[in-house]
Amino acid sequence: MRIVIAEDDALLREGLALLLRAEGIEVVAATDSPAPFLAAVEEHRPEVAIVDVRMPPTHTDEGIVAAVEARRRQPGLAVLVLSAYVEQAFATDLLADGAHGLGYLLKERVGRVEEFLGALHRVADGGTAIDPEVVAQLMSRSRPDGALERLSPRERDVLALMAEGLGNTAIAEKLVVTEGAVHKHIRSIFAKLDLAPDDRADRRVTAVLRYLEYDSARR
């Protein structure tokens, strides 16, 4: 796996590079701002990019803008975005054009090496990884008249774990239920959120994105 890192904090940037190399992952470039990052993506054609949300010059949304542009230039590039805080609008912007091979994690997750590497590999394999804290805050902000209110408490639990990128087996283990029960809850979630069967490839992520979009529009 070939990775480009874009992170303006030198300590975190070098720490990430050391961690990944220790795992046998090839870090082909480690940059500190959007322009060098995009140049590195063009030059090295990595499989994955790890990108900080806030980078120079304004430290607002440069990382998100660069990540979206990198995906435009290199379709299929997997991107794992790191953020110091839960920034829901940025997560929505990143995922808006399709969620395959995308992740959004809080930086504190890097210190939990096994979780971080699991999310990285999931994204590299074309999956999705959304930080559990992001999911928790999304769920806590739901509106009484929102579509998510149609879901039962157990269905909301299942949706939260889906949002983190877990598969059905892992969800069943987390909730101590059978895989059959998980399948049943997911079918019910899709039905209550009006996700048609012909959306099968994206329905798991779309269920989460519809919540993100709804909540952003209502706040």
C-alpha cells in the first residue's frame, strides 16, 4: 500500500509516517500543505491519502478541499481525513459525491493503533470508516420530526455501527445478537429511510449520509 500524508503538525506527520512504515506500509510523501500534497498525489499515484482537515494558509477547510480535488484528479484514490474535532459539515462535504474508500477520524484515534490501522485498511479496501464519536454526536443531534425518529433504538444502534464501517458480523458481535437479527434490522432501516433495493451498493452509507444531510439542513 502506497500512502501520501498531508498534515501540517510536524510531530504528528512524522509520527504517522513512522507508525505506517513500522507496519510495512510505504509512505511515498509526507507534506504540510495542500499544494505539495496534490503535487505528491500526481507524482506518486498512491492508493491512499491521509489528510488533515485544517491546513495552511487559513487553517479552515483546506484539507477537505484538497482531498476532494485529489479524488477528482485520481478517481478511486482512498482518502482518510483526520480532524482534531467533530466537524460535521466537513464530513458531509467529503462524502457528498460518494463514500467508497473514504474515512473521517478524530486525531485522537491515531493513538489507538489497532483501531486506526483497522480503519485505514478498511478505507484502502474501498470501505468507509467514520469515527464513533462523530456518529455519537450525529445521533444525539437528531430532531423529533426527523426521518431517523422512525427507527427503533436497536435500529439506531445498528445504523451507528454501520456508520463506523463495521460489517454485519462485527455488528452482531458488538450487539451480542445473531447475524440474522442484524440483517433484519438493516432491512428495516432501509425501508424506513426509503432506500430502494436498486441502491443496494450504497445503501449502508446512504443511510448515514441522509442523516448528515437532514441534520445539517435543519440546524
